[in-house]
Amino acid sequence: MNEKTGVRAVMSDIQEVLAGGERSYINLSAGNPMILPGVSAMWKLALANLLDDDRFSSVIGQYGSSYGTDELITSVVRFFSERYRADIRKENVLITAGSQQLFFLAINSFCGMGSGSVMKKALIPMLPDYSGYSGAALEREMIEGIPPLISALDDHTFRYELDREAFLERMRTDPCIGAVLLSRPNNPCGNILPEEDVAFISDACRAANVPLFIDSAYAPPFPAIHFIDMEPIFNDQIIHCMSLSKAGLPGERIGIAIGPSRYIRAMEAFQSNAAIHSSRLGQYMAASVLNDGRLADVSLNEVRPYYRNKFMLLKETLLCKMPEDIKWYLHQGEGSLFGWLWFEDLPVTDAALYEYMKADGVIIVPGSSFFHHQSRHMAHSHQCIRISLTAADEDIIRGIDVLAKIVKGVYEKQAEYL
Ligand SMILES: Cc1ncc(COP(=O)(O)O)c(C=O)c1O
């Protein structure tokens, strides 16, 4: 917890490199969303309305409930009950200081050292997944994951699939699983687990009596960065976890959990002790754009097409520039802010590839940290990299040019030694 892990450790290096100022880099690593004009205008108006509102002084001048402000909780209940015909009440909702904090509360409420000196773990049903989960765990190696099945869809496209058998076996035989969590759409690879897989996972969680956290940081209805059809899923085992960050409000730190009150209550108590509550200014702004429907509209009509077009550009550029004779694969683009590349039999590690790219002025994210501490045992985890869709078009094109050259070089060098 007091050391940076995974992508955050790489990000420290990246930030140092980018801040160095001696040369300019193409940054294909950013997780920061683009500032899009319609999104920015929406938040500006919400803030302007607050400044004119009689409630301004009490919004910023007083503490409030650790569940969240009444306004935002009421808006969340109304919006999600109407839109998804779900039975959601106030006691099912918790507002947190961003979804990273939500996962901190979740992982450490239900996992970690219990009274019987047994370490409960959080299980990811299908690796790779968000490296920030390992960073949020108070104990080392508290996050475990099931390796994926890999299917090649064509010469240069692949997709991860849930290994149902391995997941079920683990859930049935390991009494130390305290929670299950997954991102949908997935960071880093953009996979969207099909509804049947989510139902399968949720049934196993019900049988084991553990909560299932579905990280919806990229899901509909906001920010709606999904390129295939998907809907959020609500049931009595799932805590649906949302964020306003990728819908343009990362600075205000708003996360939203909707789930069974037995789980929400435990996290609220933790939040009350650890942080009291999230920013009330951000909560006010969030309530106003949820109520007038603008948050969902702008997500669907501006955020989603922006990243879908970027993904298409990335795919076309790779197809045009990458060497034909190398076994490279792009994960099928189903959603999220990233493209995920796999180089089969890559002769160097992902970390070495990151260093070569950096030396040539391009920053990407090496993939192994998304496999958490299991990366040590999986060759595949050292053959992948993540590319951000937040870069300018010309940077994506120039960055892939450099990647193609470097990858060609490392495979050719290997061939010389054979
Ligand atoms: C999958 C996923 N979950 C959670 C987070 C944390 O987001 P925030 O704390 O800004 O809501 C991120 C941030 O990039 C993410 O990619």
C-alpha cells in the first residue's frame, strides 16, 4: 500500500520521463480521458448553476452523510430504477471518492486478515484486469486471478475467454475467497464479458456467499465507452461500481456503488472512518447532470464515438504498418480507453519493449502488471502491451510506426541467433 505497484510504478517512471523536458515523447500510455468540448461545457454549466444556487454555502461549507448527499443518492435511485427497471433504493447506493477508493473499501472490507488468521483474497475471474486492484489491497498478493483462454479470431485479432471450469473449481475448493471482482469493459484489453458469463460468475459467488464487484468505469450509461451492445447487470449478488472520471470529472473524485445493502453498509462504515465522504461539490454537479439526462446523452453521443473512432484508427494503422510475417494480435475492440496488443513468442519481455520504445521517444504501458503477481508464472503476460486511445491521431500513427520498426528488429535479431 505504501509502495507504488503495477502501472502506477511504471507511471512514476513515465511521469519522470515526460516531465524531464529534455526531449519530447509521444505518449501512448495515458489513462487520463480527453477533455471533449461538449463534456467540458456540461460540467461548466453544472458548476455555474451551483454558484447561483442558495445551497452553495452548505454544499461546500458543511460535512454530510458518508453514504453521499441526499440529492445525488435520490438522483441515482431515480435514474437507474427508471432506466433499468431495477428495484434500487437509497440503502443500495454509496457515493465514494472515486472508484479507486470504492475498490479500496471493497477489497479491504471483504478480504485481508480475518479473525481466524486466514488471509481472504479477492479473485479476478479472467486475467488480465485493472492493475489498480493490487494497489488498493492492504496486504501483498491479496489479488489473485484465473488465466484466460486465448482464441485467435483471425490473423491479427484475438480475444480472451473466461475459463469457466478453472474459475468454478477455484470457487468451490478455496475457502479463502472473500470477494470477486472484474472490470467490464475491461482495462487493459477492452474485452466485455458476455452476460451469460457474468450470470455464471454471479451464481458461483452466490453459492460461496461472496460479493461480486463489477467495475463499470467504462460501461454504459456513462461514460458508455462500449463498442458492442452491453447493459449493466443488477442482482442481489452484484455491486455495480461506476465512476464519473471517464465522463470528464476525474478531478472531483466521484464513484458510485449500487448493490445489496448488506454489502453497501460495510463499505459505508469503512468510508466514514477513513475519509468521511466524497467531495460534495462534485456530488452536486453529478446530481444535476444525471437529473437533466445530459450525462447519459453526452456519453453516448460524444464520448463513445470519440474513442470508437480512435480504436478504428489504431486498428487500421496496425494493419497497414506492422510487419506481416510477425505473429501480432490486437484484442477485439469491444470497449474501454485502450488497445491491447499481443506479440506471440516475443523474443524480449514487455518491460524491455517499453524501454526500447522509450529510447525511441514513444511511451506505451508494458502488460505484465495487469496479470498481478501471477505474471511471474505466465509467459503470455510478458508478451503484451497497452496503448491508450487518448492520443492525437498523428501520435497514434507515428507511435505505431516506431513500434513496427522496433518489433521487426527484435524478431529479426532472434532469427539471427537461431
Ligand atoms: C477499470 C478502472 N477502474 C477504476 C479506475 C479508477 O477510476 P477513478 O478512481 O478515477 O474513478 C480506473 C481508472 O483508470 C479504471 O481504469
